[in-house]
Amino acid sequence: MRFLRDVSLKQKLMAIIMLTSSAALLLACAAFVIREVGEFRKDMVDDLTDKAEMIGSQSTAALLFKEPKAATEILDKLKTQKHIVAACIYSRDGKALAKYRRPDVKEDFPPPTALYNTQSFKDDYVELFHEVINPPDRRDLGTVYLKSDLLELNARLEQYAKIVAVVLLISLGVSWLLSLRLQRVVSQPILHLAKTTRAVSAEKNYSLRAVKQGNDELGELIDGLNEMLAQIQARDAELEQGRQYLEHRVQERTKELQLEIAERKQTEERLKATALRLERSNRELQDFAYVASHDLQEPLRKVQAFGDRLKAACSKALGAEGSDYLDRMQAAAKRMQTLIDDLLAFSRVTTKANPFEPVDLNKIAKEVLSDLEVRIQQSGGQVELGELPAIDADPLQMRQLFQNLLGNALKFHQEGRLPVVKVRGQAVNQPARESAANGQVEEVCQITVEDNGIGFNEKYLDRIFILFQRLHGRSAYEGTGIGLAICRKIADRHGGSITAKSTPGEGSTFVVTLPRKQAKEVVA
């Protein structure tokens, strides 16, 4: 039905109604004609059978005595039957005893082979063979053959064809008139619905509604469309309110952002100025610490030198009390020298820093162990050095880092327990500092220094990396409290970090994390 695909709904409905009614009418007419033709053919066979029986009863004597003349006279009576084309009487042995041909038939008539009680319809005629029975003894005497034309059947078929054509024409006219009116019952609501949807789509006016014309399926469809339009209208109103609210909020937020941007710019400018002041102050403090510690060494050396001379030359004249005072003075001078040296080391992390270069940490650690050999022997301790990677770093500061960490691990050991220090290194991946939000990673070196010393409470973790902060008195453990601050400053300068894990009485583990590769750095 592709021809109906693009036509209007009205034309589709009319075509469907007419095609359906026409097909039903054609089937009914065909059934009627077939039935009538069948009945007519049966009547023809019955009529020919009656004629054959009558001819057979009249030709009994002629067949018994084989008298062709008498048989021919009987067949000549068929001249009154205008549809009988030919006839023949066969004897019992199947030979033609007599035959008949309608006068208007010019061609000679060859008798067909005798058959037994059969009839058959050809294109233009019907043939019938009927057996002749002798009534007294029911003996077969012969066969009667009749051939009739089909002019009457053809005339009736032609009449039927005319009747069917007239009925079809009238029926098609009536169907067209009925479909023209009845299709409106279906097409008008649908066309109205389509018109409404087109108007809604074109105008974006969701207040339009389709008019319901019945309570059938189309009515339900229209109700559904109207309900959907109502929901869309309500949602559209809500969206419009939301849009207006959002637009209002955007305007308000834009003003707020403009104010925030202005405030941030002012804050950034203030922060820049503060950073410059802090940088200048920090540099001045570093220069001051370096110069002050440098200048303090000269009078301190004189104090130490004259103290040594005084002790060597006048120790007997000073007496016991004077010697005690002199010893205290020399001890204080020694602590002062150590403090000055540590302050110089702390300030040199930035003031005397060297450019980064490839450094073999194994070599650095072994050199530090060589420097600490006497302390290790004195404490009876043991240092287990694992494999350490090579990194980009300041060699001198890496030496300071290991010197302080290993020195502390040996110094803060438990009484009566030999110190054991384990140094390990491994390469791990962690999020890159500059591009952590992008998921990029960088390879870092993680150095762990583990000891079995006195340990500390982790609540003091931040305190141990601050200058001059000590968890133990000088009487128990010597030192100035600057070593771990130097380690933290070295780790910061290399873009790394340092932390620790510890439990009192169970030792400590210091973890230093440093990048494997460094960007090029210019040292001031």
C-alpha cells in the first residue's frame, strides 16, 4: 500500500472504505456467479441425461435388432433441440449404429470413441455418454452420445457480467458517498489535532488546546495531548520563573564577583608588598645572623685563649673556687662556639647554597659514616646502610642532612642499650606539585633513618623542627636544638619535606622526601 503513504488522511480513509467494500462486493458477486454457473452446468448435464435416457429407451429395439435406419430416425428428432450439435448411438461392441449432425454444421462429424456414463465440458461444448439398458434383463445394449453447445451458458455469463458491472458501479458510487461523509468522523478530529500540534510547534504557545469531539480513542488521545500541553505550560512557566531568578542571581553574583575581584587585587597587592618586605627582612636577618655569628667568634676566641692561658699559668694561684669559675667560663665559651657554628650552618643553607647537581647519596652517606666513626665506636653502635639512589641536589647540604640525622640517631640512644641505626632509600611516585590537579606524577626519593633510641611523643612533632626547641635538657643530651631545623630547611630548599614517626622508648623513624630531578636553579 505504498501509494497511500503520502496521501492525505481523508483520501486514505475514503480509499480504505471503497477498497474494502469493493473487495467484499467482488467476492460476493464471484461467489454468486460461480454458484450459478455450477448450478447451470448441473442442469445442462441433467437435461442431456434425460434426453439420452429418452433416446436410449426409444432405440432399444433398434439396438437389439441392429437397425441403423430406425436409430437414425430417432436421432433426427433432435432437430427440434437447437443446442444439440451432434449425437450418436453405439452398439454394444462400441460401433456407431447411427449418428446425427445439426443442419447448420457443415463439417462432417466423426463419432468419438464410446465411453461409459461420462460427461465433460470443453471450451465451446459439453459431451455426454449414457449407457442404454434393456429393462427386462438389465442387459447393456449400447451407448447414447450427445454433444451440446454452450451458447446458453455463455449468454448467461455475459448477463451476469453486466449485472456485476452495474452493481459494482452503483456500489462504488454509494461507497464513495458514504465514505465522503463517514470519513469525517475519524479524519476531522485527527486533522484538528494535527492543526493544533502544528500551531503549538510554530508559535510555541502551550496554552492552546485541542477540542474533544467524542469519548473514543481519539477523545482519549486529545485528552492526553491537552494534559501534556498543560504540564508543558506549567513547566515552561516554572522554567521562566527559574530563568528570571537565575538572571537576577547572576547579576547579583556578577556584582559580588566584581567586588571580590577588586578586593582580591587589593589583597594581592598587599600580599606582594608584604612578601617583598618579608623577603628583604629575611635576607637582612640571614645577613645579620651570619655577620653577628662571624663577629662573635673573634672575642669568643680571645675569651677561650685567655682562659686557657689563665688556667695554665695561674691555676695554683686561683685556688679551688677560682678553678671552678674558670672551668665554668670555658664550658660556656665552648657552648657559645657550638651555638655560633650551628647558626652559621643554618644561615649557610640559603646564603652559601650551591647549584643542584647529580649526587650519589651512597657516597655521601659513606663519607658521613667515616666522619662519625669515632662516635660510633664510642657508643658501641651499629649503622646499617642500604642502597640509596642518585638525585639532583646540593652535595654539601646532603652531607649536612645525613650528618645531623645520623648524629641525632646515635646521640639519643637509651641507657644500657647499644644504638642501631638503619638507613634505607627507595624511589616512589607521587602527584607532581605544579600539576597535581591534572593527575601528573613525579618520581621522588624517600630516605628513612630508623633508630632504637629514646623516641618522643608525636604531639611534639612540629616542635622538634623549630630553632632552639629541645625536648630534653642539656644535662642529659648535649646540643643546641638547631640540627633538625637545618634538616627541614635543606629539605624545603630542595622542594621536599621531612617528617618523623616515633613512640617513646621504642625509637624514631625520620622520613625525608626529595625530588629525583630538579629544575635548573640560579643561586644568589
